[in-house]
Amino acid sequence: MLCKQSFIALLASSLVAGLSYDNIDKAATPRARELLKYIQSQYGSHYLSGQQEPKSLKWVQQNFGVTPAILGTDLMYYSPTAVINGGKSQTVEDAISFDEQGGINALVWHWYPPTCVPDTEEKPWYDSFYTKSTCFNLANALGQGSNGTATASPSGSPSVSPSASASASASASPSGSASPSASPSAAANGNEYGLLIRDIDAIAHQLKRLDEAGVPVLFRPLHEPEGAWFWWGAQGPAPFKQLWDLIYDRITRVHNIHNLVWVCNTADPNWYPGNDKCDIATVDHYAEAGDHGVLEGKYQSLKQVTQGERVLALAEVGSIPDPDAQASKNIPWAFWMTWNDEFIKDGKHNSREFLKSTFSNPRVVTMGNGTTKH
């Protein structure tokens, strides 16, 4: 993230007339407010570079001598289902370290369902955030809550205390071996709504660590809902929106966590939570390898959904959109996050020549030319 001392000067010098609005969380921390204002200040003129997963970011550093402005990491192995099955994570430690270096942190949450995890050879537990690998039904679970059959766990520490000792990313294999008999179904008296609360509290516990460390975060829960390939989108937009509200309420009002910039991830008006519930609106896109188009259609669709009142960005990409084409076509995605492993390394999705040109482009922000402490 930006240097605490130099940020004000940078903001004053770079702020241009354009999109400006406050955080949806009216109690947002000063650094969470600064982060949103900084991204707004760059919107339309510069594009923040992002890279998912620390090992892939290190590869960029080693091969191109630059550090992307944003590091993407995942909260997935803090999910109680993952913890029970031996998953470990050092995502919080990685985020604190990157913030200390001067970078911006973005967190996604591949949420392992709280129960109904078959954990078979065909459906291993570590694939269970996919709809096809779980029988968990969000609508039914939320219905239990609305019927008053669940008692939410109290604020404070979560029911399951996740460990934090190994690196985790969205595509990484979890450490430790899966246990076929391990299941969180006994928690919260077996009530699925109570298990949702338990899981949210477990993630809130980790976000609280970042809040207490003064680290602001671009937080993107429940991503790609309209695809229905993740369980949180499998029962349609109404349960998804209800779960979004539950997460926001639990994190901000129960756990008093306010270091988050809330990032929505859909361009479908039926699924969009609303501008009053979203700080930055994003989409994910994986084009054919080597296709560096700027996604005009997706940009215009998202702009229409948000009525032009939100910063728009690419939360996941395979091939990076060409920054010069973004400028010439006036498609100013605020940032892009290249996914890890082959998407950044294979030379097909993004050739070395293209990456070298992109990272040296004056419109592209890396740590050292706009988000650095030094």
C-alpha cells in the first residue's frame, strides 16, 4: 500500500477531475479511504498492475525487475472445511509484508462450503467450492436462518481458529492430506445457517488481524456468482445477494472490521448488489491465449450496470489487456490482476516481449512508479 507519509502529497498531485465517491462503509479506516481515493485518482489515466499469488509475483520481479502494484492472495485455506482437512495458510502474513513494502493487497475467498463435502476421488474436498463437487444448498441454509432455527455465534474469535503457517493461492494444492471422515457438520448444532456464520467469523478473524495491523484490503468475496459454477451462485441471484448482505453485516457490524474496500464481481444487473453495497465493480475474463483486447463490451456493460458511478476493474485476467489500446479506445480499467502460474509464465497468454512492454508503459503503475514508499 502507499506510504503513510507520502500518500497525501501523491494524492494531491495526481487527483484529477472525475469519478469521486466515499466508501460504502461509513466507518472505513483512514487507509481504506485513502486506498479508494488513490484508485479513483488514477482512474482514466493509469492502470494499476496486479499479480495473483506471491510466487508468481516473485517470478515477475525476477524476470522483469518490477513489482506489480497489487498482490492478489486467497483466504481459501482459512475456511473451516479446509482447516479440518489440513489446509494451512500464510495469506495474512504475506499481505502484511506486501503492505510494508509499499504494495496494495487484494483478497479473494474461494469459500469451501461449510458442510456437504463428499471428499471422494471424483469430488475431493479441495474442489468443493465448485457446485459440481458439493451438495450444499445456499438457499436452504439461508432459509434456516430466516426461520429462526440458528443461533449466530457471538462476536469475537471464530468457532474454528484457522492456523496460518504455509502459503496459499487459489490454484495451489493444500498442504496436509485430506481426511475423508473430516466434516464440519457437527458445528453449530448441525445447522447449516449456523455453519455459514461460523465460516464468515473464521474469515473475519483473519481480516481483523489485517485491520489491527493497519493494512487496507481490496476484498472480493463471492466472485463470479452468475456463472453458477461456485456454490454461492448455484441457487440464483436472490440467495447470493442475501449472503452478500450477511457477510457485510457480520464483518462490519458484528466484528467491527473497517479496513476493507468492497469489490463486487459481476456485470449482470440481476446479480449486482447495488452501488450502495459496492466500492469497486469488477469482472473476470480469460480470453484466448495472447488475445490482449481491451474488452469494450464488458466495460460498457459494467458501466451501464453501475450507471457510470463506480470505478471499474478487471479482478482476474489470463491475457493482460493492451494498455495503449485501453488509452486509445477510452476503456480505462482501473487495474487488472493476472492469474498465477501458466497465465503469467507460459509465454502464450502473455509473451515476454509483451510483458516487458507492458510493465515499462508509462500508463501502467507498478510499485516504484506510483505506489511505492521510496
